[in-house]
Amino acid sequence: MGRRLVPLTLDNLQDLPRRCRSCVFWELDPVSGEAAVKSGTAEQEKEAWISAVLLEWGSCGRVVSVDDVPVGFVLYAPPAYVARATAFPTSPVSPDAVQLITAWIMPGYQGQGLGRVMVQTVAKDLLRRGFRAIEAFGDARWDGPACLLPAEHLLAVGFKTVRPHPVHPRLRLELRSTLSWKEDVELALDRLLGGARKEPALRPL
């Protein structure tokens, strides 16, 4: 099974599920998001958001493929770009952290370690860029695909609760203080890349 993770850009945005391409739950504040949905401009707003983050901050997501079939994605950005983040009772995200916004894996490919590999790939990217941590708002009552990640999954891949809440705890993954985590990242990426050498612009991260 060939796994490949590539940066999310406007060119491969169509590899996301349709409902995710037109979802602006995180990208806009609640009022603006509702207005975009009602006016039918949500997909354009999503594209505009990704374009702005790419231009101003850099890579903000990864698309994961198995045997060249897109099966999942992960989205992340500094909290200043995530308008919905301030609406949570456990906000704000710490100023030294990047927010893990959301992620999704196609049914049939879940339970194969892809979620952990995606988080490790994000960690590797952010370590390179000098960030100290990743934070996320979890859903403690998660019962199906949604814009929030299940708190249980975040805990399983190494996050720790920093702001408890019965529904939406805020969790954090320290990137620099845990050397074993960094080694795990390197090992996972070595296995993922399989030693293949590619041009930098095309190399899976």
C-alpha cells in the first residue's frame, strides 16, 4: 500500500470531500459563515481563505493518498487565521502554538495509522518552521464525522489536555520537549518516504 502526503494547495483542493470544500465552519466567524452558506459562496470563501493563508503564512494542510487515491486530509494554521476559534469556551489557543483545525480519513481507510501519520507530518512541518506546539479543540462527545476532532483520538496520538471542558477541551502537543516524539516523526517519515528521492517541489513531507 503506497501512502503519500502532499501539501494542500488550490490545485488539489478538489481532492477534499465536496462537503469539506464548501465548509467554512473554522475559516469564518459564525455570522459570516452562515451568510456565506445562505448566499452560496461558501466554496469561494474556502478557496480565498486557503489562498490567503498560503500567501501570508505558508503551507496549511496536507492531502493523504493511498495508491494515488485521495483518502484524507488535515488542515492547520496559526489561531489568528482561524476565526471560529474564539467562539469556544476553552479559547484562546496559546500564542506559541499552531491550531490543528480539522482532519478526515475516508471510511475503509480508518484504523490503519493514517491519522497518526498525518499528525506526525504536521509536527515535522511545524518543527522545521520553529513552532513549539500544536493545539486543537477536541470533541469529547464525538459520534461521527464533523468539523471537530474527537478528543479521544487527539489523546491517542500524544496530545494532553490543557483546558478541560465536558464537551470542547483544548489539547496540546509539545513539539520540542519530547525528543521521543521527534524521533517517532523521523522514523514515520523515513518509512513513509521509503528512501525515495524526489524533486523538492514534489517530495511528500
